[in-house]
Amino acid sequence: MISTSRLYGFVFTYSDGAAYYSGSVADDGTYGYAATAASVSPYLSVSGGNYYIFNEGSTAEASGTVIINYYRNGGTASTSPIDHRANGVSDGNAGLGSETGYFTSDGTLFKFTNTEEATDPPLPGGVVAVWAMDGTALAGGAIVGDGPSWHVAETGDYAGNETSGIQSQNNAGQTAYWVMGGATPTFRTVIDVDAGVSWHLQAS
């Protein structure tokens, strides 16, 4: 007979709100996550932040097994899949708080726990990135360029609907247009006309 545990999903958010990660944890009743998930306030607070816990069914994983799915960095608006370096499958074996996560960004390995955020991973070399600001506070960001061959030519409200836009041109003469919703690209099109490298987008 294969023993089963209840499976609980979780999202851990750091106290400063700058990053979070999500995953799942198995519990056969030892850790009491059933009561937390069923409560009107399904949060487990720890020194570095808090876990939001919810029921996901059952699992054959041993009770206490923690598996992290991804790490989300708000500063760079990037989501990183996890390298399960301990055994290729899981990231902790003694319930929430035992996990240690790793991910690789641009060839650099980053480590994090529920008390230690990962250092902001570097952006890939040569990309075009935008950040949305709320006064002096960073509200979000996104990578909108496809590599070092693309260059921002101009920004503006091209649609006339109070939505920001970005126009870029690459080294081959192609032009691209992004419509931004804050720091999130909501529309993108490439004008695939071979104008040649001697033509340059100046304004529109």
C-alpha cells in the first residue's frame, strides 16, 4: 500500500514585498497545514515573510517534502524556474521553512530561502528593458527588446489613448512597436519591411 499525504500549494512573499516564490508541500497531519488552509486567513507568518497556503489534493511524496516551482523577482519583473539541486526533485524535506531554492540566470546561479532573497539576477546582455515608476517607487518592469541588435528610437502615445508606446529598430532595418500597459507589453508588432540598414527611424 502506498501511503499518501495531503498536498498543499503555497506562495511565500518576502516581508518587503519585492519578491515571492511558489510551490507545494506534503503533510500527513504532522505540520498542521490543513487547519491553516481551511481558515479564513490561510497565512503562516515567519520572520522573513508569510506563506499563503491552499489545498491541492493528495500526493505520494513523503510528508514534509517541499517542491518550489518558480521564483518571481519584482525588481526585474522576471520569473525563474527552479533548479532542484538537492536531488533533482525537491527542495526541502521538513515542511515549510526547510526549503532552499536555486535558479540560474544568464549563466549565474542564485540561491534563496524564506529568510534570504536572491540577489537581483542580471538582465541578459544587450536587451531593452522598461520600468514603470510610481513617483520614486518602482512599480514594475519588463524586457521588451529581443537582443543587442534592437535599439529604442522613440517613445510616445501613438494610439492616442493615453497608453505609452515604444518604437525600436534593429541593425537590419526592421522596426518594431510595443504598446505598454504600465510596464507590461500588451501588444507588439514587427514591421517586416527590409528598408535596409541605411534607413533609420527618427520619429512618428
